[in-house]
Amino acid sequence: MTVAAFEGYDLIGDVHGCAVSLRMLLDRLGYRRQGGVYRHPSRQAIFVGDIVDRGPRIREAVQLVRDMEDAGAARIVMGNHEYNLLCYCTPGRPGSGMDYLRSHTPRHHRIIRETLGEYENHPQERQEVLDWILQMPLFLELDDFRVIHACWPQALIDRFRAEYGGNRIDADFLHRSVETGSFEFELMDRALRGTHLKLPDGEEIISKDGFRRRFFRTKFWAERPEYYADVVFQPDPLPEHVARRRLRPGDRAALLRYGPDEKPLFIGHYWREGKPGPITDNIACLDYSAVKWGKLVAYRFDHEKIIDPAKFVWVDVAREVPVSYSGGPS
């Protein structure tokens, strides 16, 4: 089936190894298994990244998505967890001073331990998955909507298109992307992790996933923000005394903005809570923490210019998925 033949698209949030929840969601969206592959007669699924890590059935989820992509029934953009896994498993080049592009620290290992464990006895398959990740597009831009994992940094995307062409990285780009301060590093940081600010005065917070953090994720659509509370965008609240502080000029200047006249944008990454719905008229985040007993969420896009709250579809993992299949918090 060619791209032109699709009547609409189903954007699907961060799966994180929740294969049973994904099958339930695809069934709810009208996809059916044909020849072992989930397909829809007139629509295509688009995954916003983060298929790997944390969840109970990572290999199964990855294979399901790969099969759909191979058959033309789905597309995917790279998530930060795919990128981290690729860097963790890619040796540094001679003279780089790095054993691997992502250091094998206990913190880094903890994040991807479930993925490494599932592929431990399947080295060839693991390499095939790494090859698959390397060729994933960083972003998709169709006539009337855009998809990226965390944030749409227009200036960086324009430069990437001019210097590299298309929407995919290569091995040379990958190695340069771990060099702090490089263009490649900045693009991957913005596209896959979003915008963030450093907590003032050396403050730290303990996040819900148990990590000590000195940065917090920020909105990239806030209009005329005045205080730190106006730009925070994550489940973990800022300390009250920080939230009440006025933004420093340098921090305000570092914020990006996706304007209201831009194409509809679909992202994941941010661990939202509550009833799924749009962030703005043209931005939808589809990550509702499926692997943390939240929801696996999709949006049924039919070329509308304003995101419709009624077109979100989801599986409520805590209520609908048996404990033995959902994995639960990790």
C-alpha cells in the first residue's frame, strides 16, 4: 500500500515493552493480524519512539513494530531510549577516549537493563535491532502534520536537512552526536529529550523514576512565561520556592516556542497523567506512562488542523491489563 492510499494515521505513544497493551490498542483502533502482521485496511500507525526499555515484553513489542514497519503498516521515529541503547552498544572509535558512546555506568545500565536482558541470548537479533534503530528517522513531516519524539527545533532541523539531507542519521553523525557542544549533540538533545533548564543555585530533585536530577523538562509552547512554574513540563514538581521564582533572562532566552500557526505536532516522552487530551490546539503528547500503570495512548488523525479531544484512544493499563502481562512499575 502506498502512502497516498492511507485515509488517516494513528499516532501511538511510548510503548516501553508493553506488548500486550499495544495489541489491545491496535485491536481497539481496528488493526487486525494478517499473515502475522497488524494491518488496517485504510490507515497507517506511526509510533513516536521509545519501544524499548522498562517494560515486561520488549522483544515482543519491538518485533511487532518492526513487522508492521516492514509491511508498510506502520512508521516510527527514534526515541531517546532507542538512541541511548544504540550509543550504549556502539564502541567508541580509536583515539576517541571512549569505550562506548554511552558510558557503562550503573545509572545508564539501570535504564536499559531489561532490554539487555531480553536480548542476552539473542545476539544476532540484538544486532538487527541496533541496525534498525540507526536507520530510524529522527522526525516525520507530512503535508499536514509532524512527528518527533520530544520537541520540534525548527532551526536545527533546517540545518540538518541542509547538511545531511533527509531525516535519518548515519554512523558518522552518531559518533559526533556524543560530543558535547557539537551541532549533532544539540539536535539529538532537543529532538529526543526536549527543552530543559538547569535548576537554579545547584538545586536537585529526585524524580519519580528514582534519579537525582539537576535539570527539569520545559514547555516549548508557553506564551509570555514569567515564573519557573509557567514552563515546567514533567510529572515531578519543582520545589515550591523554585516554582515561585521569576525566570532568569538567560533561561527565558533558552526556551523554544512552537507557535499556534504551525502544523499539528505529535510527540511522546513526557509521562503525562490524567485523561488524554491535547496540550494546545496543535500539539499532542501521547506518552501517558503505560509502563507505570498509566495509559497507552493513540490519536486518530484525519488531516484536521485542530487536534480534537474526542479522537484520543487508549488502553488503561491499571484497569484493563492483567498484572502478569503489564509488568507494573520498575
